[in-house]
Amino acid sequence: MVVTRTRSPIRSNVGLKAVMAVTGIILVLFLILHMIGNLKVFTGETSFDHYAHWLRDIGKPLLPGVWFLWIQRGVLTVAVVAHIAAATALARRSRAARPVRYAHRPKVQGSYAARTMRWGGVIILLFVIYHLLDLTTGHLNPVGDPTRPYANVVADFAPERWYVTLFYTLAVVALGFHLRHGAFSAFRSLGQQTPKGERRARTAALVFAVALCAGFLVVPFAVLTGLVS
Ligand code: HEM
């Protein structure tokens, strides 16, 4: 008897791209909400801390304790792992389909963002690990009190710790390039498949990435310059 192994639909190229898209959308939604939430730092310490404590109470009384927070953390972790696994599988497959490497890779092949997706992704992952130890657990933060997020943020980006702001800036810019490429792919698929449609998708992706980066970076720079203290 001949046993033929069939590949599950999710492992097809289209399936893997769908995994990239769905997990990408989940992560982008989190980023948009996180960026908007961070801007509450401009409303003062009491308001920001109150908001941060409220984040832990979402879902109550339907869900007990900090269940929602842990469900959110679980969903984000699964999304990150699936996003990386699908990206790796797709990259391996495209290399396998082209066994002889280009002797000189043409410069025009793919955009700058497309070519740097892998390294951008690695920088973002390292940043998130640092960021969690900094502002969630407090281990790498001068104040490091999880019940006082405003004080943690202000201590983090103090002028004498300019290198922390520099590191955050580099990571957020890497995130911007990554998002520009991801958003461009999504908008191009959704829009008209014409040169004009592609130009529009490119502009929309650029505007989206710049707005998100600016929204994130305004917080560290407000602390660095003394606007928030
Ligand atoms: C650059 C400006 C940013 C600031 C000021 C900032 C601030 C914060 C703060 C204060 C917390 C702790 C919230 C709390 O525990 O009450 C937090 C958590 C977090 N941030 Fe950021 N963040 C920034 C950028 C980012 C970026 C770019 C990412 C992702 C690439 C990110 C991902 C996260 C995650 C995953 C958590 C943990 C949420 C949880 O507790 O489950 N943050 N951030």
C-alpha cells in the first residue's frame, strides 16, 4: 500500500502567508492601543497610573483576577511565535526554490525594508525582552516598581540615561521599517493591483509607520527634554 503524505493547507505558501497576515494584524492592533495608551503620560502621574492599573482589571468581574492580562499575554506570545515560524518557513522555501544564489544580488531586488525584515525582526525581539525586564517586571529600571508605571517611565528616560532613549529610538525605527513593509504588503493585496494602487499602498504604509513611530517616540523624548517629569 502506498501512503501519500498530504501537506495541511496551513503549511501551503498561501496558508503561511495567511498566518503572517493574521498574526501581524493582532500584533499591530496591540501596538496601536499600546501607543495610544502611552500618550496618557501627558495627562499626569495619577491619571497614567490609574490607567495602567485599569489595564489589569479589564474583564472583571466576568473574569477573575488578572485573567484578561494573561489571556492577552498568551495571545501575543502565540502570535509572535507563529509570525516568526511562518516567516522562517517561507524564507527557507524561497531559498530552496532558487538553489543557485545570485552572484550579484541586483540592488533593485525588493525594497530596503523587505531586505531587512529578518534583522529588523531580531532587533524588535531583543528590544521586547529588554522592554519587559525594564517596564513590566522592573528588573532593569532605576525605580522598578510595577505599581508605579509613571515613575518607572520618568526614571527610565531621564537625561543622564540618554543611551536608553537612544536604544528605544533605534528599536522603534527598526519597528517602523518592519511595519512599513508589512503594511505595504497588506494594503497592496487589499487595494487595486495597478501601478497607481501600488503607489497609494506605499504612501499609506509610510504614513502609518511614521505615525506609529512618532506616537511611541514622543514619550521618551518628552521625558528626556523635561516636558514630562
Ligand atoms: C517607545 C515607547 C514605549 C513606552 C514608553 C512603553 C511603555 C510601556 C510600559 C509603561 C509598560 C508597562 C505597563 C504596565 O505594566 O502597566 C509596557 C509594557 C509593554 N510594552 Fe511597551 N512601551 C513602549 C514601546 C513598546 C514597543 C515598541 C513594543 C513592542 C514592539 C512594546 C511592547 C510592550 C509589551 C509586550 C508590554 C507588556 C504588556 C504586558 O504586561 O503584558 N512597547 N510598555
